[in-house]
Amino acid sequence: MRYNYGRKEYIITDGKIEQNIKSDQPLSQGSVVKLEGELDDSGSIVANRIVFLEGVKETDVLERIKANVRDSLRVSDEPILVNDEITKKIWPQLKELAVEFVLAKKLGRSILLRFHGDADGVCGAFALTGILYCKTFQQNSAMYNVKDAFRDMSTIGQENKPLIVLLDFGSSDSCKEALELIAAAGIDYVIIDHHPYNAKENRKIINPFGFADNVSKYTAGYLACEIAIASGLDLEKGRELAKIACAGDKSSILESDDSDVKKAMVLDFLTNHVSFGNNLDFYKKVMEKQELFASIAQQADESIEEAAKKALAGAKRVIEKDVEICTFPLDAIVRKGEWPSSSKITTRVYDKIRGEQPLICIGYTEYSVIMRINDGAVAKGLNANELAENVKKTMADFVKGGGGHAKAGAISVRPGFNREVLGELQRQISKSLIA
Ligand SMILES: [Mn+2]
């Protein structure tokens, strides 16, 4: 809808072409109508009769419009940024969601986007808001709970064909209850995520774990960028955002440079300090204002450096079969949920001491054990993901979860058991080392 000389004009679409119409009868956004009228000199249709379609008729027409959008989008048959075995499998879903988003935009659907509060989630949100108008909210908890569901219902439940998008969280079983409420309220939702999950029934989830194991490197931000590009986002803009998202989640699927890593760090720092609400525009501003960006980057970096120095001062460093094992406690340095996180500190300690010598760094708190391994130590038989998996298997009662990839991994520990878990990890390391 728009005003032309004070008169309301509407734009209607069948998914392929768009047409101006003039109508004395008011139309609301997203209505599906049958229309009769005449073309005037300006090329607009002057409506004589409008019938609002409902029920099956409306659904049928929407399907036809969707098919037209699908035809006119001309999306590539293969993934655009990363074309490998896994992304080929997810591609049909990503493509279909791109069609749905373009349609949603044409229909003026009311969209609420909740993005996880880290660089991966923010980059994905940047990409999606590049193609869609959304109300955006940062989500710091990994769980979508009943309270979130009620809040979202009251925010967009009464608006035009509401749709909720959860980005970089929402797959886990614990979110099911809240999502059932959303569905019961007649609100569509879709989850774009890359965290492991179990129950695959009845939920609209786009997640590489639907196709294979150990695929968290296909980050939610990356997936969102593929979808956004397929929906019309500038390719280079999408690639840039996907690279930062991958740098933030330490994913190797796209090569990232120092600038990507720095941007990811700044986004992680910002999301950590500005922890809820709608901050996307603020984040965008920081990324655009060089001076502000530089000073935030410096602050973020200095606090990691300071924490890493403290950690290193308390480290125990031993050499076993030519591999240096550097272990350090982080409880006195890290405050849960605050900057810098134990994984950032562990990475920094690792960066400070790594060289030719095969090396594994282990930072631990009461709740977690974090591992960083260099190529030399991988060649000696160490693999962070396997170590985490083996500890999980042998100490099921002491460990909540764990995993990662060859060079980085983490184990989440039940409070009070970190000594036992560290001992077991040490045994697993000794077992894995090749003499
Ligand atoms: Mn992520």
C-alpha cells in the first residue's frame, strides 16, 4: 500500500508480476483477493469488485503465488558459497526457505527474528535483515522457552501472517514445548541452526545435523547467508558476512582472514556486553564507524590478553612423548557469561605459546574443559573431538556433553567433577599419543 496524491494505492502480485490497483474498498496487507476492474491510462487497475478469499481458496492461491516466486527467482541448483557433499544435501531446504522469504516480503508478512547473541548469530541476522523486514531480538540463552513464546505471540501474533525465525538456537528438545505453543497460536516458525538435536518430528528445522553427524562447522550464520543470497542479497556482502560468522564459530568451511577474525571478536564482545533487546542497528553502526570499531576491538583484545597472561602464569606445562601439554585453571579469571569467555582465553594462551613443538592447551573451569591442539600434536595422534568423545563415553555420569573437531574441542562437566574429568582426559591423551 502507498499514497498517491493523498489517495491510497495498492500493489498486488501473483508472485511473478506486480500491478498497481486503485480501490475505494480498503485492503489490508497480505490479503488474498479475487479482483475485477479496468485498466486506466496510467496503467493501474481500477477495481470494481473485490472478493477476499479465505480457507482452501486462499491456500490454493498462495501455493500458486509461491510457485510463481519459485520460477521467477531462478536460484542456482547448487549452493553458492560452499559447495560440498553436506551443503548439497541441505540446499533444497535452503532454497525453499529463500522462496518463502521472498514470498513473505511480497505479502508483507510480519516477521520476528530471534538471533543468538554471538558473531555467528549476528552475521546471520545482518544477512536476513538485508532481504527481509523483521523485528529483531537478541537471544542469549540457547533455549527458546515458554516465556519467549508468549512474548513473541503478543508481539506479532495478531499481525499479518506472522512468522518467527530462530537463528543459531532452538533445535534442542528443550525448546519443543514453547514451539508447540507457537504452532497452536497459528504462528509459523522456522529454525535455522547448527547445534545437535534429537527429535526430528513435527518441527521445521534447517540444520546440518538432520543429514550427518559432526557438522556444526556449517554454522547458522553461514546457512542464513546462503538463504539470503538465494533471496537476492548481494553475493559479496553475503560472502563477507558468512566469513565473519565462520570466524566467530571457528568453522573452517570458509577461509577467514585477520579482519574477519577481528570483526567476529568485536561482535562477540558487543553481544556479550549488550545482552538483550533489539541491538542489531547498533551493531551495524559499530561495524561501519571505523574509529568506534577500532577502539572496541582494542578493548576486547586487551581484556583477552590480560586474562591469557594470568592463565599462563598459573599453567602446568609438561612434555610427554615430545608433545607439550599445557593445563591451566580459569575459574579465578573467568566469570560465567562475561567477557572474555574461557574458550577465548584458552585460544589466546594457545596462540601465545604455539610454535613448532607439538602442543595441546587445556583450559578448565568447574563446568568445562577446553582443548586447543596444533598440527604437530594432531600428527602425534591427538584429536580434540575424539578425546572429548572418549571422555564422554568412559565418564557418562560426570560429563554433560562434548565434542568439536580435530584441533579444537570442549567437554562440559557436571559441577564438582572437573578433577576426575581432567584425570580421564590425561589418560586418554597418554593412550592416544604415538611414541
Ligand atoms: Mn553458531
